[in-house]
Amino acid sequence: MIPMPTAGAAPATRAPLMNSSPRLERLKAGSRKPGEASFFFWDAHFKNDSVKVLPGEYFVHDEDLLITTTLGSCIAACLWDRERRIGGMNHFMLPDGAGDSGRYGSYAMELLINEMMKRGASRITMEAKVFGGGAVISGMNTLNVGERNTKFVIEYLQTERIPIVSKDVMDVYPRKVCFLPGSGKAMVKRLAPTNAEALVAQDRAAAQKAVPVTTGGGSVDLF
């Protein structure tokens, strides 16, 4: 028998789960440029509007929309203009390759920097936080995909005179990265190598196309 509420008692109700917001709806409805991330969602852990950057994509914004990605041997560069408070993230798989594709570091960095400058950012006041480059594929260290990606992004940013204020790169860990472009705050979580099947498959695909640094200074939080 289902108990009935007593007279005058209001039935118990659950608070509605928030899975959208006006900003999220505007972002979902907006037009996207080639290579721009488009997977918008409500992140229940951080209780914030979010966008996921997939391999080959980038995203730039001037509010603290949470930009997230998950990395194996790939690299995510998070750039932030400390004066204009504009930031963005990319996700590339290899240092370089044929064609214009955000999967390659040389093009991915150009896409990200140019989009930030279109939004009003300046190279002079940009800084970078760099993540990824993990050796997550057992027995394939001879290809050095993660190491090559890491070396590329560090040298690229040095050439562009964009200082790297913090980094968490290489080692054997996959990583989840979250970035708030309005404040420049970055967070990284090292994932268990045994629970990275999708990343391993992604990195094997990158390795087939491709024939230690420690965490630096700056503000990067673990979560």
C-alpha cells in the first residue's frame, strides 16, 4: 500500500536538475566557425556551462564558460590575455602534417592565436598553460608522440614570445583539463592509465600517422 499524505501536508518534491541555462541555449543556437568546438553542456560537478574541445578543435571566450578536454599524447594549449581577459584552448594530436587541420599543432596554434586576436587579445599580453603529451600507449614509446608534441608546443610558444606560466606534460598519465577563459584559471586531473581505452585508441591512430618535464609554476589546480 502506498501511504497517502496527511491532510494539509504538501507532497515532497525534488529540486529540478539544472541541465541548461540561457547562455547555454544561446551558445548552442549560435553559428560555429570551422574547427570551433560545438559540444555545449551543463557540468554538474563544477555547476557551470561547459564546452568540450575534441581533437582538432579550439574554443575562445571572454566569460568563465568551462572549456574542457581529455588528453593522452595530445596537447592542449590554454592561452589567456591577462589584460583583456580573453582565453581559449585547442587540442592537437601531432606537431605537423599535410593540409590545414586543427589536428596538427602548427595549424592549431595559429587558429587559436588568430581567433583570440580577432576578439581583441594581443600577443604582447598573452600567456600560456600547457597540458598533455602523456605516454599512454604501453610499448610504443619509440614513436615519442607525446614527447614530440610537448617539444613542439614549448618551442612554438618560445618563438612567439608567449610565456608558459605553468604546465603539466609528459609522464604516463592521461589528463582531463578544465579552463576558465575569463579568469585564466586552469585545472587538471590525472587519470588512471588503465581507464583510458578511448584515449589509447585515439593515440594509436595518431601514432600511425606519425612516422622529463614536470609541473611548472603559475596557477594550475588539481581536482
